[in-house]
Amino acid sequence: MNQRKIEIYEKRAGGIGTIQIERLMNDKQLDGKAKMYAQVTIDPHSSIGVHEHIDDTESYYILSGSGIYTDNDLTYPVKPGDLVFCDANNRHGLENPTDEPLIFMALILNK
């Protein structure tokens, strides 16, 4: 079992406010197949800015809270149980406009 740390970021990917990333697997465990498997918390009234994935894909599985997901040029609400996917050469972002934390699992897979 690896020692997990919570990383804190301000204005991640050009977003606003603060997010926390708890990486659940280290690089050795990911074995070059994935860049990240983590639980992410977006603080109230914060966001991960819209960013592009070039040689990888990313999925978010919403655990708690709600938010607004950006998929390229479309936006729509997300809630617990929703799964969103960003394919390579696409853009996405996630905003938490609420007063509660938005918590989700994030998985970045190499193409």
C-alpha cells in the first residue's frame, strides 16, 4: 500500500478557486498505462478550467455534489452517478457553482 497525499491546487487549468487531488495509485502501480487515478474534490464556487487532452483520455465519475461539465463547446449539469468522458484531442472542464464540495473519481488513460 502506498502513502497517499492530498495535493492542493489553485486555479487548476485556468479555473477558479481550489481543488484537492488524492492520487490513489503511484506511477509504479499505474505502470505506464495511466497517468492518474485519483479522488478529486472541487471546493464550492471553484472549477477545473477547460483544458485539452492530446495523447490521453480522462473520465470523471461523480460521487457527491453537483456541477457543470464542459464537453468541448457544450455544457450540461452533472450529479452523483454520472460518468463523463473526454477523448483524446478534445477539451473538457468542470465547475462547482454550489455551496457544497463536488467529489469525483478521475482516471487518465494513455492512448
